[in-house]
Amino acid sequence: MTEPSSDGRAFRCETERVVNEIAQGVRTLDAGVSWFSGLAPTRQQEVLQEVAGYAMQAHITTADGRAGVARSGVKPTANPSVMICMEPPRYGFVGLPSAEHLKAFRVLVSVFAVADARRRETNCKGACGHAWHNLPAATEQP
């Protein structure tokens, strides 16, 4: 399923759009958390799975994990923080108790934002055709 972005490019789904808006500062992490909190528990699990996939595709490093955890506002000793900072990172966030899903979302999105920013500056600098790397610098989204 795709949805058009404001510049005519297609996103595969709402999660992709929201996560990339957070990663690029178009939407705040708190606004993303509000969006995530409003989802049904089964949809939250699906989103965690999707965002873990984005983090894997961004080839997160241990340094990305530490920087993302610091940015997330989640304690470094929380399960999602420990999992993402392992070498290699663990991605079984869906298996965490539902009470930890919000922390997992904060950690995953924050770590993805760090890794994706690094990749936009290295792999995609100057010649990127990825729609998700070329979001318009719009005003804050709800």
C-alpha cells in the first residue's frame, strides 16, 4: 500500500512517513510517540516490527545505538536500550511485554534517526533518489 507524500513521491505506509519525518526533524519524537500511543496494541506490534526493519536496513552500529538511546529519553538499562546496543543488535522488540512497547518505539526511532542521518551524509550524499531521504522541510506535523 502506498500513499502520496506532499511532493508527489509515494511512501509505502504511514509508519514509513512518520518515522522518516521524525528522523529528519519534520515531526518531533514526542509527536511520533503520541501517534504510536494512539494505535491499537496489535498495530503497535506491527509498527515495532517495521521500524526494527528500517533500523536493520540503515545498518546501525553500536555507536548509533548508544547515541540513539541517549536521544530517546529512555534509560540505558531499559530492555529496548540494552537490546539495541548489543553487538550485534537484537531486534525482538515485538516479544517485549506490551508495557515496554512505547520505550521500544522511542529507542528504535531515535537509533534509526542517528543511523539514517549518518547514511544520508555518506552513502546518499548528493545523489540520493530515495523518497524518504528527500522530505520537504515542512512545518511540524501533528
